[in-house]
Amino acid sequence: MSFINYSSREINCKIVYYGPGLCGKTTNLQYIYAKTNPEAKGKMISLETETERTLFFDFLPLSLGEIRGFKTRFHLYTVPGQVFYDASRKLILKGVDGVVFVADSQAERMDANLESLENLRTNLKEQGYELDNLPYVVQYNKRDLPNAVDLDYLKRYLNPTNVPDYEGVATTGVGVFDTLKAVAKQVLIELKRGR
Amino acid sequence: MNSPMVLYEAEFKQITTVCDTLHRDASAKAVFLVDKNGQLLANSGDTADLDTTSLASLTAGNIAATGGLAQLLGEKEFAIQFHEGEKDNIHISLVGQRVILVVIFDERSSLGLVRLRVRKACLDLAGLFEVIHQKASEQGSTVFSEITDDDIDNLFGDG
């Protein structure tokens, strides 16, 4: 849920990166963090296990500039992708304004993608949201890997509603900012509509 | 369903006044008010050296996790949390299901005093947030209903 503060003239919105384990959600945030001017970003927080798997969430506050004198700030969160962290994933979806689904393009991760997407829909419903009514973007990550499956195939199964989607290589930054911009823009358009 | 929380100047001043009073009466180092979704709403006291944005996000995560624990145990919620450090302590309480009041204090205060003052502040804040929510739902439109598609495009033009 976005937060508009007339006193400090700020608009804050929450974007959640969702997807199966090791699909590159944290890598997306790390790339954004590395490539953003220091004055536009806050500290990136990663609550992770000893093996650098996300335990609870990653968090990155980002300023995108001003609209009509209001500073627009986006809080980016990732969820832990591993199946057994479902309770944590539900918590992080609370108050979400926009969702990025990061898919793993590798053939052997197709089942994990589908399971995670289904899990996203279910968990959003529990919080009273419908994915189809939310600002939502899909990123097909790891396009550089030799075992990446055809884009058409990914689109057919992971983006049946034809939302904006991007090919990504999060490690080198391909598609990372395109994805972020697309979801942020949708969030602002939704706010404009007064939702 | 997902209407934004809107804080206008007048209400912002009122909640800041409550935070200032609590900061003073509880002899606290700092007082924060955080939305359950991790947005910092107001703060008071010695906050210059603190990363307030991170603090807000982690507090909300903490409250969310504790709420999950409560549900597992069949409790509605755990309304109060207290973390004791070597020098600084942190007292976290839920106000009206929606916002989180955080008090950071050291040896100049005590848990008993903080709890006492927090109780009063929670009552004041709960009343204020009733008004804030009512106002937000009545007024509906925000600054955002006036912006154009071009405004949004411009924001991303040079990104």
C-alpha cells in the first residue's frame, strides 16, 4: 500500500520481487544497488543464511525523482525463493503495490517457475489481492545460459495474461532497469487512477 | 482494497507532537512511528545517526514475523516486543492494528517508564489514526489524480 506524506512531500511505494529459489531476485536488487547514484539509494539490507540464501527478505529503498514536487520513493523487496519459506513470503506481500516475477529460463527450472507463480497467486489471494489487478511485470532471467528454453515457451506458460515482460541477465544487468521501470510506471499509473 | 495511506500536514503535526511528548516523558533516545508495511511515518529525538528507512523496514518485518508466530500459537497478536541490548534497548508496540510505535532508550530511562508512557501515547495515536483513515477514505483523490502520463514518462525519461 502506497503512502503519501503531504508534510515531507513524499510518495512511498512497495515493489516485491517474487520467483523460485536461485532465479536471481537478489541479483536484480544487487545490480540496481550497484548502478544507482548514492544520493538516490538507501542501504541495501539482506537477511540471508550463512550460505547467502535469502532467509527473510532483501530490502532496497530507491528514489526515482520528483513528480509535481513530490519525491517518489520505491521500496524494493525480494522474498525467499525456497519452497519451505512460504510463511515469510506471505508476510512480505503485505501492502504490496507492484510485483515482479523473476523466472529462471533454464529448462530444468520450469516446474519451479510454475510452482512459484501459482504460489504467488495463492499468497496474494490470502492477502486480499488478485495478481491480475496489480501492477505486474515478468522477467525471464538467465537468458545467457546454454540451457535456456525458448522465449515463446516461457511466455506461453509464465505470462498467459500478456503483461509487460523482459529478457534478463541479472548478473550483467540486462533487463534489470527495464523491469524496474516498467513496474514502477505501472504503480504510479495505478496511483493516478486513485486505487 | 489497496488505497494509499495519506498523511496530511495537520495530522502529521499531531502525530509528531505525540512522538515528541513520548520522547520527552519516557526519557527516550528516539521515537519512531512506522506503518505496518515498513514506511516511516514520523520520528522524534536523536535520529541523525540512525538509518531510519532501514529501521522502519526491519521493524515492520519483525512485527510481521511476530504476528505470524502469534497466529501459529492461536494468539491474535503479540502487541508488545522488547529487545535488550548492552547499551540501547528497543520497545516495539502495535497501535490499532495498523501502525508500529518504536521507542529506543538507554540507561537514562527504564522499561517500566517506557511502558507507562507508551500506553498513553498509544491511546492518543489510535484516536489520531482513526481520523487519518477516515479522512483518506473520504477524500479519495490525492495529488496523483492531477498528474499526467507525461509527468510519469518524464520521471523515467533520463533514468
